[in-house]
Amino acid sequence: MVKLEPLSALWKFGTVNKDGSATGANGCNALNNPNYLINIPVSDVFYDPPVPAIGYVPLAPPPAVLMATNITIDLYEVQQTVLLSQ
């Protein structure tokens, strides 16, 4: 019979590896680390083009000031949420 390890033992979501491997900390160890921020332009999320073939005309887009901003996802926050749920 194969012994199954819990996912927390297989996945290295923490800032320090628990399995004793030599790879050390993963670098995602603080908020606002530019290497672990994902910036998504609002215009990419809410882009709604017209589709003339089916007669679809989108609603008016959000104001330009809003469309020029970014949605920022900090992967440290995601990591900490996963760690707290294990």
C-alpha cells in the first residue's frame, strides 16, 4: 500500500522549506516585494468589445481614470492565506 503524504508536506507554500532541502527560503517573505506582485490593468479585466456579427453593443466603459489603474495581487497575501488554512 502506498503511503500518501499530506499536501502541506509536498507543496512548499511557506517561506522556509520544511523538508530540510538545501533550497532555503523561497523569497516571498514580505508584503510589497516587487518580484511577487501581479499587476493586472483594469482595462484588460473589463474589456468588452462590440460584436457586430450578433448585434452586441457593450455598455459604456468605466471612466478613463478607472480604466488606467491596475489591480494588484500580492502573492505574499495569497501564500499566507494558504498557510493559515493548512
